[in-house]
Amino acid sequence: MTHAIELNPKNAPALNYLGYTYTEMGVKLEEAETLIRRALAIAPDDASTSTASLALYVRGDFTRAVEQLERAVELAGDDATIIEHSATPTSVSAIRATRCASIATRSDAPRRRRRSSG
């Protein structure tokens, strides 16, 4: 894949695929994010932007991961792969984490009181 990128540095599918591969393997995560960003700059409306959501999730940026995944689903139409990505445990975890963080930071969120042990 790196050879394909060397031959054509604007090959968005190759950039995306290599970024996805690195992210899935948990290696070269900074490079993976750079590759994915380059792919998005070339093809911002490509449904394969779900890869960006995975990279964001791995970094712990759950809010942006969910936003990116929702965008990918909108763009996907009936692309089964993208729809499947939106239902993976990783995606569901990101969505839950985002919702929990949102609730926890609201000023009207219920606060749990500790009981005194005395």
C-alpha cells in the first residue's frame, strides 16, 4: 500500500486503507491519523470517512468519533460496510461514552451523594 501511495500521493482509498490498517493494528497511530486526514482532504465526501471515526475513538476523542461516524453513515446511503461499522461494539462504546460525558457535565445532572459510614 505504501508503494501505491508513493506512485500516487493523492490516492485517497490507499491513504485511507493504510491509515485504517495502522489504526486497527494499534501501531503508528500518529501516522495513521495523518494518512486519514490526507484522504479526507482529497475526498471529504467519501463514505469511507468512517475510518476517521475509528482513529478518533482510539485516541479517546469520543465526541468527534461519533460525529465523524454519523457523517459517514449519512454519506454511505446503502453501503453495508459503513452501516456495519456504525453498529460495531467500538462505535456503540463511543456513542455511550459521549452520552455519559454529556450527562456528567450538565449542570442539572443528578449528583450521587456518598453516605457517611458513621
